[in-house]
Amino acid sequence: MRQPSRWLLSMVLILTLAHPWDSTAAAAKATADRAAIDKGHESFVAAMRASDCDAMLRVVADDAVFTPPNAPNAVGKEAIRSWCQGAFAQAKSSAVTISERQVTVAGDWAIEHGKFDWTLRPVAGGDSLRDRGNFLAIWRRQPDGSWKASRDIWNSLQPLPGAR
């Protein structure tokens, strides 16, 4: 068996030392990405609790797509604003809780999923409405390095009226 030359071993060592993989820097970047996504998530949920469409849109990408249950997709910020304003014109949030939230970051994308419990007060009066379900959000790193919600889909575990 032929032994590798000293020249080859020297080159491998030089290249390895010239471009070391810095696990500390990679871990710091992953921690910073997760913190930015968590901050965006908290801002989004705070906006829902406040029934504040403008605050919600601050953490949504310009080309975002929302897929609410029993409604057509809202594509782009203006369509999402229209959906949001229509929803909050009918009912205001009185409570929003998130549970079983998990986030997976992969490069410039992150996938978030979990469960929600959302209580709404009808603007016209009457009993509060409680919705529970699951959500899946996709976050994307923006050209400026920030993270914004790019896709958001949620479903309701409540049966449709009249369905059993």
C-alpha cells in the first residue's frame, strides 16, 4: 500500500488550519437565530392578544401567505391586513395562549408548530367564542438579516356549527 506523501499531508493540515470550523460561532449564530424567531413569535402573539393588525404585520414578510380555516388564502401584506381587519371588526381577542411550541431552524428558514387556544369577544355582544387548534408557521430570514413570518396556517379543533 502506498503511503501519502508528506506534501499531501502538509496541504491538508494547512487547509484545515486556514479554514477551521468554529463550533462556538455556529452555536452563537443558531442561538441568535432562535432568539430572533422567538421575539417575532412573541410580537405576533402580543398583536393577536391586542387585536392589533398593524403590530402583527410588522413581523410578517411582504410576500407572506396566511391560510386561515374556512377562508381563502390571504396572499401578501395587504390581503393579510384585509383579513385581519375583517376578523377583528367582528371579534376582539380576550386571550391567546400557545402550547407545545417547537421550532426547527434550517439555514434561512425556520418551521414553528404548536397548539393555540384563542378566546374572542364578539363586537356585537354575546358570549365569548373559544377556538383551539394547531398551527404551522414558516419563518424566513430577510435580506436585512431579520426574521419574518412567511407562511402561517392554522386549523380549528372545534366542529363547524351544525356538524357533529
